[in-house]
Amino acid sequence: MKVGDVVQSNFRGPKNVEGALGIVLSIKEVPANSHRKSGVLARVFYPKTQKTGWVNSVDMRVISASR
């Protein structure tokens, strides 16, 4: 996953619909602490709702890689 990729959430919606599509805006490495494991967070923009949010990279899959 890198900046500019189109990603989709692995989570299903209320009526078993596919997860939300979004565009990766930035990526941040997160160190481990007492509350969570280390990993990679991605800031994703969701065009349908016009909102952004930080998501765990393991919860998303790449639909279309940027060039």
C-alpha cells in the first residue's frame, strides 16, 4: 500500500455489501505500546462521504495501485 492507491475496507456493510472505497492520502508507521501492536496506519479519503480517517493497513486491501 502506498500514497495514491485505491483501497477497499475488508469489513462488510449492514446488508453484507462490499466495504467502502477510498484513496490513500498518507502513511504513518506506528510504534508498539501497552495498548496496541506496532503497524502501519493509512489516512484514507472516502469520496462518497467526503470524509477522511486513519485506518489500520491490515483492514484494507489494494484495489488499484498508483503509478
